[in-house]
Amino acid sequence: MLLTSVVFAPLIGAIVCLIMPKELTRVVAVLTSAITFALSLFLILPFLGGGDASRAIEVFGGAYGEKLHFVHRLPWITGETFSIEYFLGVDGLSMPLIVLTTFVALLACLASWNFNEWKINKSIKGYFFLFLLLEMGMIGTFAALNFFLFYIFWEIMLLPMYFLIGVWGGPRKEYAAIKFFLFTLAGSVLMLVALVAMFFYSGEAVAGGAPSGYLSGVEITQGTFDLIELATNDAIQQHFGASSTLFLGRAFAPLMFMFLFVGFAVKLPAVPLHTWLPDAHVEAPTPISMILAGVLLKMGGYGFLRLCYPIFPTGGVAWAGVLATIGVVSILYGALCAMAQTDFKKLVAYSSVSHMGYVLLGIAVMTHTGFQGAMFQMIAHGVSSPMCFFLVGVIYDRAHHREINRFGGLWLTMPKYGTMATIGFFASLGLPGLCGFIGEIYVLLGTFEARHQFAWAVPAAILAASAVILTAGYVLWLIQRVYLGPEREEHAGFPEATGREMLILVPFAAFCILFGILPKHLFFDYVNGTLVNIVDAVQAATQTGAAYAAGF
Amino acid sequence: MSNYETYLAIGVVIPLISFVILLFFGPRLGKPTAGWVAVSAMGASCVLATMTLVGWHGEDSIARMSLTAAASHNQFHWADLGAVAVRIGVKLDSLTVIMFFMVTFISFWIFVFSIGYMAGHSDEVAGKSKYHRFFCYLSLFGFSMLGLVVSSNLLFLFIFWELVGLCSYLLIGFYFDKKFASDAAMKAFITNRVGDFGFIFGLMMVFFFLHTLDLDGAAAEFAHQYRSESGIFEQGFVINLFGWQLSGMTLATAMGIGLFCGAMGKSAQFPLQVWLPDAMAGPTPVSALIHAATMVAAGVYLVARVFRLLTPDAQMFIAVIGCITLTLMALVAVVQTDIKKCLAYSTLSQLGYMIFGLGVGAWIAALFHLMTHAFFKAMLFLGSGQVIEGCHHEQDMRKMGGLMKKMPMTGLTFLIGVLAISGFGIPGMGVGLGGYFSKDEILAVAWDRSYMWNEPIEHHGDAGHAEGDLQSTSAGTSVAVRIVPEGRSDNSPAIHRRDPMPTVTRSPVGTVESTPGLHPSLRDSNVSGIRNPPAINRRATFDRPYGADRDVAALTAADTPDHRNAESSFRLVSDPHAAIPSEPRDSSRADAPTSIKAGIPALPKWLFWCALITAYVTPFYMMRCWWMTFMGKPRDQHVHDHAHESPMMWFPLVVLAVFTFVASYWVFRPMIADAAAVATNAVAVVGLDGVADTAGQAHGELIHVHDAHHWLATGVGWSWLIAFVVAFLIYRNGLALGSKLKALFGPLATLLEKKYYFDELYGFLFVMGCRAVAQVCRFFDTYIIDMFANLAAKITERFAAFSGRGVDANVVDGVFNGLAATSMDISNLVRSPQTGRIRNYVLFAAGGAAVVILLVLFLVSPLAPGTMLSAINP
């Protein structure tokens, strides 16, 4: 129930927003996201050992000791030949992302506090309604363990985002919103194909009645949308992975993997499917950029870890080289593009492409270290990039432009803000001691570690490592042009960051530092269990995959 | 936790506390108070460091061993990298203790100096006081640097490594309203990042092949793998790196070079030297602390720490880089007119000496040089800071002159620094300043490896037994001195120096190929560009076989009291894992060290000659610098009138001057020698110096006693005097003669003044190149990729327009108008931006998806036989 209330609390708030008078809308929205954040903190308890672990459900057959917490499952849509469950639950994979979502949403909501000063006199009620609806969609996506439900939440996210960019955005908002919408939709259409195919193929696999992968004593006789079942049921796994299982004349697992991958790669975003991102960021209002960078991009990485790899491990093996190449290209290409930007926000957007490339690379190599690094990178980027976008927003509110070359000396004008900016951008740069470093080094080490398996692992690691120079290049150049140098006349009157702005920046900065200093105690201790299980399962499939490879 | 460990750990944390206080309360504390907070924090650390140093000095070697071992077991579990646990701990050994003392001591006095320096207007950035911020950064630097020194783990070393880089960035760019300052800061950071790229590569190799990032653990694993031909040294184990086949020794070499790349960045070695001279844009105390004494020495410290992971080829690489740096940079220093730049180039050159020293195997001498250099170079920089502050921020030496009368304390202490860096000393008497001993020792080792390396030597004395005292053995021709315990079968420890074990053939025809257990890559003798001499090297036996390493603990002074008395200078620190039972030695590699020594090439002679010639150049430009600043007639009356000195600033100078003397003789050298016993104890390492306890002894040992070295002793020993005289003759009457000489050398002088055009070259090649590539990427992204996306949209739109008017119009309209209406209902308050055209876009979505599916299915054919898993190794 707790999880359900976390998911739907924003929806209730959204409806209240519509009812309340205009003046109170933002109060309601902030309260709602604060309550949601507070509720989501309870999700951490079982991972600390303080919660009620007895009600947890073992997954992966319990063989790895991994557990699902706060499971809430109800029959939802039941037909003659199918049944769709309302199935929510958290494990080490989704818990950090849900907490990140509520955290970023709360701060983004605070960042929307000065809505009336945006000079876009469009319905404040609509804005906060959609904002909270978006939050619900995001939490739901991370919490859903039924593919059908997952898909629905996935699509629910899309619509509010479209309007938030398209209505409250900048000059080219229509173009950006539609581009965002279409790219994501194109990806999710492929996901829909996979959804249907997986349902029917799993039905084939368990036609005679197979024991459930993780619910002891239960036999399943028809196709399922249950993501855990799909990943843990031996009959389904064997059928999916067999080279004789064909879909449209092609081997099933690699094809389905690719369908899902394309859907998630759009969100990640991976080059060359990234072009919606800079446009969307540039046009979106600051809080929406924060959500976009902080949470929405993580959907892609989460999708890989939740769907692609556990369900189609052989597909992961088959496509590893392609994925890693895309990852490395994203890292370098994103960094180079960022270097050439003169629009502050676009630069940060491209840096996101570069950083999320590490996620893809870390996942593609399928090592423990790589997965851990990818997961950490998602959280680290989820903290540092909304901070960077907010930093951009703060000066945009004052200067009403984002031309990097027109700034300068802002550290003199706004010392506190300048200090925060230094922390944020150095975290983005991957300075050791701040959060960005841990993810990068883990991914690099994990990539190198995969040398046993992939001949390209070492060159990939070296190329990815060379990005540290490029990253330092564009970040420092940015800092120099915006924050250093003499004060400019036109900006001299800028007020220092306000209390509200500091209230948003300080938690981000604190987490940037904390995650960099204590990665194990704040993060890895809770997620490693799940990640190790997934990697082990993938690796086990790789062993059989060698025989499978011979079938191609 | 022993006291020492606690002291050091607290000593690291105190500056961090100061940093936090200054960060939050700095502005409230105000101008002098904020500075005193930092000073007292560093003072407290310095007290702890002194307590540690004194206590440690009183411990005997056995106690030190057990303390080191205890410290290595007392660690905090920080994170897991895959299956490898990363632990934080204090690396407690002699090197840490002295480095910690050096850093805290110098930092403390520089902080004191800074209060004086910042008393004027030096704390202002664009007219606003940033006083507290300066001390805030300094405290952070103190924390990071001390953390770097005590790190027992390569990953943590790297983390602190980057943090000192950050402090350096912030402090170079302290006057960030000035373009040149922020440029210099950026240049420093990015250049360091280039080095760090190599460092990360090295870390990856260590992580992957040695399965640990712990310094001791990695060294032990490295030796173990070498001995058992497993892991990185496995037969037939090849890694393909962009077509470059790496195996065994070459792989290990790449690892060593990777780690060294980090040092190249921080210690500003060729070709990454470009940032250090520019870094002088920071306030002068920063130049003294970070860019002369401590941070730039971190690279040298790193190489010293990972010395056990370096193969002979990696060492050769290091030696060559060091030699290039020391020579080129010394020459540039000759033409500098900016007092700080002159010191900066001299720092580069001296760092080159240290790196060169490590490369040739003079581990002790190199670190001793680091210590002495830290004191006198800090003092020189502070002196220049006093001059600059006194002369109202005038840095051009051409406008100075005759300042001795106005600034006597500064002038005198500066002179002491000049003497120390020049290697002032009197050959034959064992009297001199730090640079004299350390530099000469490095040169002696280089000479030995260049000229004495392949000669067979006569054998005297019984191997495996303790030799007589130092003097009796020093009659031999060799410089090489190592402590070699006997094999484990013999429980009685044996220490002998200078005498190779008789088991090794000294036949000049014993080829490398004939040696069993030699690694194939060595057998090919193409490990590096330098061919191995065919004869078995006489150095072959000087290192102890690694198998004996673990029972070095047995080699205690207590076992051999006589020997201990005779050789009071010996101190031996064991491997911290001494308590662990030794592994059985792999017979195939029993004499592996022997064979690997045989593969160690002699040093190319030019390396030695470059270093030797530079020994003459250094005193010349230092004397030139001092003379131009303090002696002669005042050349700019305005500057001269303003010149003054303040006690807050000259007092630290005097303290450092005193320590320049102290550091030359006592405490440091024995402790470094002590640390060397472990640090240079490795299979693939050539370590030459390593016994003498004090600098004077080592000097006598290495240079003076042997006839063969007499010319070297004299030639190096008097270089300072010769160069001083030349400098005096040229500059005693002002700058006229100097200018004439410069005109005489024309293009050469221009080349030096332009610093060999490195800045221009890099600016064009990397900065412009990178920006150009970035612009290309941007163009590609904006026009090409987006063009495809937009084109697809356009085509679909046309198609939709066509089909929309066609047969399906009613159906499609029905569905999508309904959809649009629904979404409009939901967003009742929101005007949809796209009311009229939404059907086109949704149609596009469907059409686009269909196209993608078709593409994936039929064009991209990953499922064709054999293509799918080709990436996987069978």
C-alpha cells in the first residue's frame, strides 16, 4: 500500500490543484511533492534492515537472496485468455530511482515557485496539474513490475511532458515538444510490439503449466506480463533464449532486445537518437529541464536493467559490441558537441548525452563493476545535472538570455551562487570526491574488466577514458567564460541567489559531495544485491549463450 | 591503531575542519582572523607531524615494521569495485612520515607568510577582498595534499591527486578577474587531465591485472605474478590495443608508463610541462607551496610509491622523460627575466632531476632531492614573493637590482637558496648543502649505469656473509650497493653489499637466451628500443631475489649484533606482509630476478651528459637571478624606492633557510634510506643506491672514495663555483653584456624565450584542433542528424496529407479527432499548441515506427549466421 500511495499521491495533489484557487496552487503542489518525497523515504527502510522484511517476496527464485519489497498486486484486467495484474514493488534497482524522482520533483517544484515571474501568463493550475501528473507517471514507471502497467505509466509520462514543453516553453517550443513526443513515441511503438510478442511467446513456453519462477507453489499456464516472472521462469527463459524460437523469421531474444533497446535508447538518449534532447532542454522551462535531465533520462537506463538484460540476456551478449560502440560514441560525441555550444543550456544538455553514454557503456559490458557504475552514474547524473540546469535557470531569470559569451565575472557578482556553480559543474566534470567521478571510474574499470569476454573492451575503455580531458575542457572553458573574468556592466546589478534558490541548490550540492565521498554507504550497499543478481543471471546465460551462438 | 597512525589521520583532517569553518564563517571572521584559523590548523597538523617524526625516528626497524603492518590491517572499507574491496588506510612508513612532516612544516610557514603577503592589497579580486577564500583554498589544499601523502590505496591517491589539482586550479585562478589567471588555471587543470588519462589507464591495468588497488598488495601481487608467470606475465597472454600487441613485460611496462603519465602531469614533465610556468599567475605563496614544494613533487612521490610496479623499460622511459625535462627547462631558465618564471623553470628542471633519478634507480637520492628541494625552493619563492610585494608587484628582474640594502634578510636567505639549488659544497670534505649531495648522487648513479654497467667486476669477499664495514667494501669498483639476504634455506641472515653472489656467471658471453626462466619478451630483447647487452650484467645479483623478500623480517639486526654494530647505518624495513608465511618459490623463476637484471639495459650515455651539463647551467641561472635582483645598481629608481620587507614575511624565510641546512644533513636521508629498503625491493627494479645512512656518507660512498670517480667528483662538485663565476662576470656590470650575448645567440635565444614554441604548437594542435572537431560535431548534429529527423517528418507529413485526403480519411479523422478531443478535455485549461495538425504528427509516429520495424527486420540483419556473437571470444 505504501508504494501505491507514493505513486498516486501526486495524482491526488494534481486533482486538488485543479480545485483550489489559483493563489494556492503552488502551495498545494509543493506540499504534494514534499509529502511524496517523505513517503518515498520509507521505501529505503527495508534496505537499511529496519523495515518489515518478512513481507518481502523473493525474486530470482530466491537463489540469490534478492527480495522485492512493498509488493502490491491485484488482479486488474482479466480476460478469457489473459490477465493483467496491477503489480508494484521495489528492489535495489528501483528504490534509488524512485527516491531520486521524488527528490528532484520536490526541488523542481520549488524551482517552479516563481511561476508568475516567467512572463508566460498561461494557466498556473494547468502547469502544476501536469507537473504532478508527470511525477506520478515517473514513479509509476519505476515501481511497476508488470509490463503492461509499465507501458501505461511510460505513456502517461509522455503527455504531460509534451504539454509542459509545448505550452510553457521557449520560442521554438512547438518544434521541440513535437520532436520529443515523436521520438519517444516511435520508441515506445517498438516496445509495444515487444510487449505483445513477449506475452504470446511466454504463453507458448508455459503452455503445459510451468512452476512460477519466484512464487512458490504457483503454476502458470498462460502468457504473462509479469516482468519478474519473465526473467526468472526457467521455461520462459529457455523458450525465449532458444535459437529455434523465431519472430518474423528472426531469432527471438536478440530481436526483442533490440526493440526494447531502441525504445529505451531514445530516452537515454543514445547517439544518434539524441537530437530531441538539446531542443527539448533549450525550450523547456527550468523545472522541466531539471525533471527531464534528472529523471526522464534515467528511464532508459532503468529499462535496460529491468527489461532488456534480465529477460533477454542472450540478446545483451549478441548486441554488446554495438551497444558499447554507441556508448563510447555518445560519450565522445556529446562532449565534443558540448564544447562547441554557445547556448548555456544546450551545453549542459549535450553534457547529459555524454554522461549517459557512460551508463550505456557500463551496461553493455555486462560486468558487476560496469553495472554498478552505470547505476551509480544514473543517480549521480540525476543529482548533478538538475543542479546544473537550475544554475542555468537562475541566471536566465536575471539575464533573460543564455549566451555563454555574453556572461562573465558572475562569481564576483554573485559569490554564493558562483560557489554552488563550481560544485555543480565540477561534479559534472567528474572530479574525484564528487559524485560524477565514482560512476565514471566504475564504468571504466568495469569496461576494462570485460576484456575476457570482448576483444573491444580495452580500446573502448581507453577511448571512454580519454573523454575526461574533453569534459574538463568544456566544463572549465564554460566556467571561465561565465563565472570568471571581470564583472560585466550589464550583469553588475544581478542580485545574489535568493533564499529559495539556495534552498534548491544546497541539497543538490550536498548530495553531489556525499555521493562522492561515501558511495558504498549511501548507495552500493542497497543496490548491489539486485545488480549482482542480474549480472550473474546474464553471465550464466552467456555460458549457455556460447552454445547458443553456435546456432546462429 | 597506533599513535602514529592516529596522529597522521588527525593531522589530515584538521585542515579540512579549517576549510569548512572558513567556507561557512570565513566572511564573518574577517581579514586577519580567517588567516589565523588556517595557520593554527596547519600548525596543529605540523605539531602532530613533528611528534610522529620524532617518535618514528626513535623506533628501531623491527618496531617500524610491525607498525607498518598494523597500519595496513587497520582500514576502512570504502567501496567495492566488483570483487575488489577498496579500503582507506594510512600508509605508515618512513617515507610517509617525512613527507608528512615536510608538507605540514612548509605549509605552516607559507601560511604564516601568506598573512603578511595578503596584508596589502594582494587579497583583492577586482577590488573586492577575497581574503577568507584564499585561506579556505589553502586549507583544502593542505587536507588534499596530506591525504595524498598518507593514502595506502592507489584509488585514494588518485582522488586526493585530483583534489590538489582542483586547489591548484582555484588558487592559480585566484585573481580570476584577470584573463591570464583564469587561462592559466584552466591550462593547468586540463594539462593535468591529460596526464590523469594515462593515470586512469594505469589504474585500470592495476585493477584488472593485480586485482587490488592497495599499494603494498599490488606490489606483492606484481612480484608474485612475475615469479609464477601468471596473470600479467602469463605465457601467451596478449592484449591487443589498437593493433598494438602487449604481452608480459610490455604489458607491465604499459601499466607503469600509464601510472607515470599521472606524474608527468602533476610534476610537469616534458611534454606536459607547459602549465607550470603559467601557473605563476597565482599569488606567490601559492607558487611557493603548490607549484614548487609540495603538489608538483606529488608526481615524484607517486613514482616513488609505485616504484615496485615499474619494469626496467618503464624506468628507462621515466629516465628519458626526466632527462629531457631537466635539460630543456634549465636552458629556458637562462633567458627568463621574470623572477617567478625563472624560479618556475628551475623548478621544472629540478623536478626533472628527481624523475630522472627515479628512472635510473637512484630512489633515495631522488627523494632526498625532493625533500631538500622543497625547503629551498619554497624559500626562494617566498623570497621572490617578498621582493614582488616589496616592489609593488614588479616581477621583472630587469627593473630590480641593488635590493640587498633594502631587503637584507630576503637577499641573504635567497642566497642560501641559490647556493642550495646550485649544489654548493666542497668536494672531498663532505660539506655542502642539500642539492650538493642529492644531485651528485643522482649523477653518480647515472654515470655508473652509463659507463660502468657492462663491465665485469672482480669478485671479492664471501657471498652470503656479512661484509665488513663500509670502508672496507668501498674499495671495489662498484657503486652499486644493495642489501642481499641469502636464500631462505640459510636461516642466518646475510647482508652483503657490492659483492655479487658467486652463483652467477660473470662470463661475458652468457647470453640472455641461455638464462632459464627468462620471460619470452625479454628473450626477444625487444622490450624497449634499447637493446640488451649480450653479457650478463654484473648488476645481475645486486638485488635480492624476490622470493627472499618475504623473510626479510628474518633479517633483523637482532640476529646479527656484530653486524649491526659494524653497520650501524643499516636499517631495513620489511614488507608489511612479513608475518604471512612465504609461498613456495616457483623453481622456474627462482633466479628470475637474476635474469631480469640481465635484461636491464645500460643507460644511454647522452642521458648522463645532459644531466651533467645541466649541473653547470643551474648555478648559472640561479646566480644570474640573484645578482640581477639583489646586487648591482638599482635600475629602476621607482621600484627601488618602494622596496621594503616585513617581518611577517622574512621570518618564515629564515626558518626555511635554517631547515635547508638541517635537511641537508640529518633525519631525512636516513629515513629515506630506510623507506627505500621496501620501496625498491622488487623483481623488476634496478635500485642502485641504498645503504648509506647520511647524505655525507652516501656522497663519499658514491663519488669520492673511488679513484675512478674522482674526475666526476671534482667535475660535479665544483660546477656551482664555475657557473657562479661566469654569471658574475656577465652580470656584474648590469645587463649590457647579457643583452650582447643574447644578440650573439640570436635564434637560439629566441627559441628559448619562446619556450621552444610549445605553447604555440599545443595551442594550434590541441586547442584549435579540438575546437575545430567540436565545431564539426556541432555542425553534424545540427544539420545532418537533425536534417534526417526533419526530413522523415516532412515525408511522413506529405504522405499523411495525401492519405488523409484519401479513402481512409474518415477513419483516421475519426480516431484522431477523438484523441485530440480527449487530450483537449484533459488539458481543459491548456490551449493545445497544435490543434489543427495533430493528426499528421500521430500518423507520422505510426508510419515512422513501421519504417523502423521494417529497417530493423530487413536491412539490419544481425541475425545472419555467424555475425551475432562474433564479438565474443570462443
